[in-house]
Amino acid sequence: MNNPASMFGHTLVRIDTARKGTQMLAHGSNFGVTSGADTGLSFILKGLFGGYDGKYSFNPYWTIINTYNNIENRDIWEYGINLTAEEELKFVNHLYEMQEARVQYFFLTKNCSYMILELLEAVRPSLDLSSSYNYYAIPMDTLKTVRDVPELVGDINYRPARYTKIKYQLKQMSSAQYAAFRKGIKEHDYDMFYLSETEQRQVLDTLYQYYQYRYTQGEMELKEYRQNSFAVLRKRSNLPAAEELKPEGYDPSLSHESAQISLSSGVYNHKSFEQIMIRPAYTSLTDNNEGLIRGAGVRVTEIIGRYYNQSHKLVLQRFTGLAIYSLMPMDRVFMPYSYKTDFSLVREYNPQNEKDGTVGNIEFGIGKTLGLTERFWLYGMIDVHGQYGGLIPDNYWVGVAPEVGVFADFSPLRLHLAAEQTFATAKFGNRLQYKADVAFGINKDISLNFEFNALHNKRGHNEQEWLTAIKYSF
């Protein structure tokens, strides 16, 4: 629901039966890791460096839909693959013989998506799908590789998650319907004779899905779920059947490319500079979010190098191992948390010895987001912020930082504004920061960005930085 990491996605295969219209009875095949009871750092390290075997598993497709759509609340996109009858048979036979095979699993390379490319190459050797994935394979990228092959992809189907459907159905309601829905979940009163039959159907269908959602999320006991859902179904059974209202999703294979490079020019405390940023994955808050999750940013192994013109100095300005922003607006029905994380190396300046250098930087934040409109949000978080390095007095500091911000998406114009006051264990960390990033999208892969950053430190050290950047996703 509010997990930006799910944008990396998961890829699996559905094998339909000979009968038409029986997708629920189809078979689903996953290539996944057999990790045993490992968790945490051990799981991450073994997964990155091939410490696990991967294997193919087979499950009824309805169980896969239930897991991803209804329990994990992740949208599913299905892309039909156009194979000949002979290729289909070869594909199924090859999957069958591979179910007992053990393949060394790597999270970044030989993962669920990469192995599907090899399966397709095995049944149609003329395809060249996997050769470009030597270092990492992101599911979204492999999907685009398959779709780029002429006539290989057929019909496309969207299965919205339960949470997605509930949010959409609530938006379609009139004020009277929404009031009836709220009365249902608060008072368990499902009499709505003042609504038309069509309006009653919509409210009752949404109520039933809402109770299912709360039960699968562990927010409602089984006894309460049965009592509420049966009461809704009894009311619903008195009304005629109707087609379910479903949102129209934006095909994720049409989203911007995952890697990005940007060239910038700017001024830092009256010193001009040029800057280059390279990021293998994935997206930032102000990038084009069509096909992705609005209000979500995931940046992995982002490197920023900077050259100062006056001093002829080339420096590593920032290295981001992993940074996540997740802004999810709350409403009167759902109250999700927004959060952020940042693990990075950043360049800092020490006014005591007038030296600058690289320090380790960690941030965690959690809070709430208020959507004033569908595209204009306000958020507030409480962050925990810390730095470590020889440049810092006493080598480290830890602080608490209230943060407020604005996120707006008026495509092609998008902006992110933030202000953060840090109260730290050392005066070096006490700081008030302002950040602004305004992006104008030229197309889905190119944008022109204007950024401003300011820092005020209690030691009398102030920083101001302006830059203009052209960003290209590839």
C-alpha cells in the first residue's frame, strides 16, 4: 500500500488452462529464494552474494491473486505472451523439468525477472532478452525489454489491489453515499433507504471490501469480521447484481526508465560549481510518476560528483546507498503513516577548523500526510538524524528533527518543499534546513529541475546553494 520498494515489483508466470475464462484456475510459477529461517542482515548479504539457491514453485493462480491483491495490497498487471502452440508446449515442459533444478540466487541479477527472460529465450532462441542484464535486473526493466519485442506481448490486463479499489470507489461516491458508508463502519447501521438501488449497491460493495481489508490487515478479529460482513451481505442480497466499479491503472511498462543521469550548474556560498549525478535506480519524488506511485521515491546507489571552478577542486558531494520517501495521504477512512529513510555519505563543512570532508549520514522519519487535493499534499514527520566521521567534533552526533513539507504534482510541474529543525547532542548538528526542488517535465524521461538548499547552524555557519539541472532517465 505505502511501500515504495514494491515499485521494484515481482515477476511471475501464469499458465492458462485450455478452457477460456478460467484464469482463476490457471497455474502460477514463481522463481524465488529458499532462505530457510534467515532474516535481517544475514538474509540481505546471502541474497546479494549468492548464498541461497533459487527454485521454481507452482501454485494455483487464485492463491497468488489473493496474496498480492488482497493481503499485500499490490496491484497486478498481466501481459499475455504470444507464443505458438509448439512454443507453449516447450515452455510448459521446460518449466516442469526446471522445478527440481537449483540455481544460485542473486537479488540483483539472477532473480525472479531475469530467469523469466531466460525461459523465453529457451523456447524461442531468436530472442535476445537477457544479454543486457550483466549487473542488475529490475523487474520493471525486464518487463519493458519483453514489451519492446515486436508482437511478443498481447493482451494487457489490470487487477487493482483491494485497497486501490476501495479508495477509487470512495472517490466516486456522492456526499450522501459517503455519509452512509461512514455510518456503516462507525455505527454498523446499513439502512440507506434514502439512496437509489445503484447507490446502495456501491456503498454495500465498498463496505464489504473494507471489512475484508481490515480483517486481512489484522485490524479486525474473525468474529467481528463475520458479524459485520454477514450483515452487509444480507442487505446486499436484496439488491440486483451489478458490475464492480474498477479504476483504470496506468501501465507501469510505460513509466520512465529506471537509471538516471543529471548535469547541473549552481552556486554554493558564492562559489560556482558544475555537478554530475548518476543513479542506477530508481525514482525521486519530483520525477514523472505515471505508472509508479505518486508521493514515493526510491534512490539506490546514487553518486554525486562536484567540481568547484574557483578552487579547481573535484569532490564526492554525496553517495546514497538507499533513500526512501513514502508520502501517503490520510483521510477519514484510512490513516497510513508516511516515512523516510536515508543511508548515505555526505559532504560536511566544519567551521571550527574550516575543513570539509565526507561523513556517514543516517536518517529515519515517520509522520502523516494530509491531501488538501488529489495533487497537493502537506506532511509532517519526526525524524531521527545522525552523522559519524572524523570531521565532526567528538566524531558523531545524534538528533531529533521535526520536519514539515509540501508535495505537489501538477504535471508536468512537480515540487517538493521541506523545512527541518534538528536538535542534536552536539552543536555541530543543531541546524535549520530548507529544501526546495521544482521540476518541469519535458517528457517522461527528461526534466528541468531548480533546487535550493539552505542550512543555518548555531555555530554561525550558514550555507546557501542554488542549482539548475537537466535530468535524463535511460
